[in-house]
Amino acid sequence: MNQWHHMGIDVSAKTLDVALTGKDIPITSATFPNTSSGHRQLIKWATKRGRSARVCLEATGIYSAAIALVIHQHPRLEIMVVNPKAMRNYGQARMQRAKTDRIDAQLILDYGQRMPFVSWHPPSEAVLKLQAITRRITPLKNEIQREKNRLHADSYRVTSTDLIEQDIRVHIRHMERRIQYLTDKGMVLVQEASRLHRLFQRLLSIPGIGQTSGLRILAELASLPRGMKPAQWVAHAGLDPRPYESGSSVHRPQKIAKIGNKFLRTALYMPALVAIRHQPQVNAFYNKLIAAGKNPRLAITAVMRKLLHSVWGIWKYDQDFDGQKFYRTVA
């Protein structure tokens, strides 16, 4: 393998700002369109004269996904995808005040040079498709709730008309049909992939997780590296507690970090509520926290966190949910 060069990419919707350096060259900057042709231009530029490079970029959702896959597939390039929060903290530690796309690319380059390089490996095509489907379902569900709120508000208006009410109801039915269509397509993906089907069936053994929430949780967790530990899953979801203590007098109540996968957090919320109501051990765990003086919202978050641990366990040991392992109660 040739001497590694290092490259940082600042990704936006329309452009890729790149900074590259190596043993024999100073930092060189370039900008490419964030399009298929732009990706080809970037790869050609990065591997000029047989160069091999380690590439670092931020995880910016749909904007970074395509270029990350292209880089991963090239034999002379390796890629590390970094949490944007980690990059922001790194910039603050360096006391970086100016912010332009070019400066951000150089910051990402510096991070890739100084921090341990962890190669990124993309999820399977089936998982990526399932994730796209379930992430489309989420805003549709949110819009249905907004339309139901409008319907409720409209019923109190003096000028309310049957026309508006009918239009809202038609829109709701249309979105419900789209959700069902997408859910059916997601189920086909799961049934055709043996690993996904096995993981999905284990998820359904957890009280509170049904078809829709199971697909959403599966799509987010199956995309993670297989060697991750439960605490890493919790941190990925942004459900880890964030203590705040300063000196001897400031001890604020703990809050969750919320620096993580919002889709996973949202997908776990309703299953946690249902499990608290209907599963004896989950209910006992929740009531214990409430009796200890925990705020109900924090207690629900603790249940979500513990459910995530349960999913990790049932997948690792390939067994169904056991309430006594979630929280042991006296028989």
C-alpha cells in the first residue's frame, strides 16, 4: 500500500469542499458538485498519480450517503464517517471561530489526521432501502397528526364548512394508504432477507413493538456495525444521561443527550408507553423509578434505554423477550 494521503470533505446539499494533504504536498483545496459527475471528478482528483487516501467526512444524512458509498467502493480510498457533534466539539477545542466551507474541510482533514481512523462500512442494500422507507413513513405519520389537529380546531370555528372538513379527511385517508403501501414494501424487503426476518421476529416478541414500530427500529439498528455494545447503541440513540455538575453548588437534574439518531428515539417512544401499560415487569420497573422520585418523562426514557438493551440481548442470543431479564420481580 502506498503512503497514505489524508482528505477532509465538507458536505452540503450542492457542493463538496475538499482539503487534501500528504507527505510531499501542502494542503490543497478543491470544490466539486455533489452530483454523480461531481463524485467521479472528486475520485479522479483524489487518486491522481496513483495516490491512496484516507478520507474523513461528517455524517450529514442523505447529502453524504452517496459520496460515502462511492469512496468506500474505490480500492485506493478508505473512508471514516464522523458524528457532526464530535466534529463540532473538535472545532471548539481548537478555538476555531471562522466558519466557511473551505475552513470546515480543513478542520475535518485535521481531525482525520489526528484521531484514530475507524473505517466505515455501509449497511446492506436491503437495510438502506428499508431505512429509506421507514424514514419516509415518519413524516407522513407526523403530517397525519397535524391534519387531525387541524380537523379538531376547525370544528370550533364559526366559519367551519363541510368542504374543509372533507378535504382534511380525504388527505388523511390518502396518507394512511401511502403508509400502508410503504409498510407492505418494507415487509417484502424483510421477508426476502433471512437475517432481517429473523431479527424482526425477535423484535415482535417485545410487548409494545408491532409491525410499524418494529420496522422502524429494525431499519435503524440493523444499519449499525455488529460489534457495538449496548451502551454504544444507547449513545447512538441519544438516550444516554448527560450529567451537569460544576463546583460544589451546581448540580442540575440529568437530561438525555439527544445527540444521536432521532429516528430511533422516536421509534422507541410509543413501544415504551405501551410496554409500561401492558407488560408487568416493564410496569414494575417504571413504577419503581416513579416511587424513587423520578420525573415521569425521565422514567419513560429509562424504559426506552432498557428496551434498547433488551433488543441487543435478544438479537445477540437469538431468543425472545423475557420480562424477568428486563426487570426481575418477586414471584
